[in-house]
Amino acid sequence: MFETIEWKDDKVVMIDQTVLPEKEVYLTFDNYKDVADAITKLIIRGAPAIGVAAAMGIAIGALGISEIKRDEFEKQFKGICDYTNNARPTAVNLRWAVERMQKLYEENKHLSLGEIKALLKKEAIEMREEDIEICKTLGRHGAKAIPQNACILTHCNAGALATAGYGTALGVIRAAQEAGKNVEVYSDETRPFLQGARLTTWELMKDNIPVTMICDNMAGYFMKKGKIDVVVVGADRIAANGDTANKIGTYSVAVLAKENNVPFYVAAPTSTVDLRCPDGDGIPIEERHGDEVIKIGNHYIAPRDVKTAYPAFDVTPAKYITGIITEEGIAKGDYTKTLKKMVEKAQADKE
């Protein structure tokens, strides 16, 4: 088994997802800027995993602040949080984690700086453990929506690699298998970064879950042939009305699923729901460098000077989503009401 991210000896250890599946390499970070840069460079990716990494990066940054006057500590701490918050724009779990660490600091400003640092470290470690348990609970809820014998299509990677462990979309698949259901998976390759090809297939093969990799442009073919029973994907940000941002290409899969009467589910923790964002039009879409489009690894697959466009995410309107699976259950119908209720319940359970 592998660990996506861990806290060891006051350092952050994470698996380098950019070199999978050819190599299984673990990197160690002792500087908050390096952790934030690892998020930017996709060494760690997936909304929940990004949140945990951000919290751990902030904790490392706080531990590295010299014992100085409180106002100077606060200034440096704010700078650490701001730097971390700018690592990537679309996944709301990043902002959620930063704000959670900031709130902890504000609530404990009366304590000594040593005590505050210890609390920040404890919080970051607990967020990792919480995420694993949330994914397992989410998975159990989602497994109920999976038929006894099911072929499941997924896009990108929403597994243990995209979380602190277990996974969201793949968590549903794992939980369905653990419940005794016969499941197999079709994994979209997910161009241009190939998360489905490199990461999802690698994870599922490690768990001995049958998986078939397909090119992105094959999903409609297999739906029309009746090969796909259900689609389950993850999410990087879910607006208050249920509109969902996920890896580029997800919208196309959702439209195809609707056309072919295939249920389409989104699996994500309530921390991915952004109630401040009324609908998908307000979700910022990250634009990444064109080199990631014209290259696979170090090999160019197109003319080097060709014009490129690379929005890393797209938004699937709520009308295409059969249900949104969270640790509080499966939201359906009027997402504005059901998601708000689930988020508020999740928050109350933590208090």
C-alpha cells in the first residue's frame, strides 16, 4: 500500500504523482513554500489532498517562525497563509484548509507562540485523519447507488492519490466492492495530464479491482453500447446550486451520460462545497501552460510552436448530475437546499 501524504518528524512526506506509474517516489518537504509549489506543480493533486497539504505546509511554516514578538509572528503567519492560498485557484479545499488554520490561530491568540505552533501542527495532522474517515463514510453512502453487478466509468483520478487516503469516486468503488458487489471500472485516460491512465489504473490494479483504460473520446461509444452502468467522478469545487467543477472533460462525459440514460454521480466531501459561490459561473478555472498539452512526459506530440489552450477544469451544470455523494449522504433534487443542509450538518458535527 502507499501513502499519499504524511507528517513525519515535523516534515511533510508525499508521493510524487508526476512520475507515477513508472516510479514510486516519495518526497520530503520542510519548507512551506516547497509544499505550496508541490501543489502548483501537481506533485500532489486532488481537492481533498490539496487541502491536507496546504494545512501541513502552513503548520511547517509556523514551526519555522523564530520566537519573536507576537505582531511579527502574526505578520509572517499571514504571509505563509497567503502564499499557500495562491498555489492553485479552482479546488476550494485549498481555501477551506487555509481558513481553518487561520481560524484556529485567531481562536488561540491568547496562548503562547509555542502552544499555538503545537495546535497548528495537531490540526494539520488531524485533518489528514479526518479526510480518510470522511472518504470511507462517503464511500459507504455512495456504494448504495452502485448496482450489484456494475461497470463504472470514471474520469481523472479521485482515489487515494487525490485525498489523504481511500478516495472519493474510487472510495465509492472500493466500498461497493467491500460490500460484496461485483464491480469493474472503465477509466478515461484524462488528457492532457493523463491522471486516469497513470494514476487511476495504477490504484485500482493495486487493489485488484478490474479496470479497463479507454481514451477520452471513447466514453460515448461504450455508453451507447450499453457497457457503462453508472458514472462516478470527483470534484474540485461544487457551487451552492450543485454546478460542479472537475477535471477538463467531465462536462462532456456528463452530457453523454444524460443522452444515454446513464446515472452520473459526483463524489466529494462537504468541504468541497462552496456555499459562497451561487453557481458554476463563479468558479475560477485554472489555465495551465500549453506545454502540458503538446508534450507527454518529455516527448513533443505536436509542433512546438503550435497555439494551445488548456483550461484544467470545466463545470458540469447540476441538471446533468443524478446525485452528489458526501459524507452526510447523497444529495438529490434541489441541490441549493440539500447541499446547504449537508454542509451545515457536517460543520455542526465537528463542533
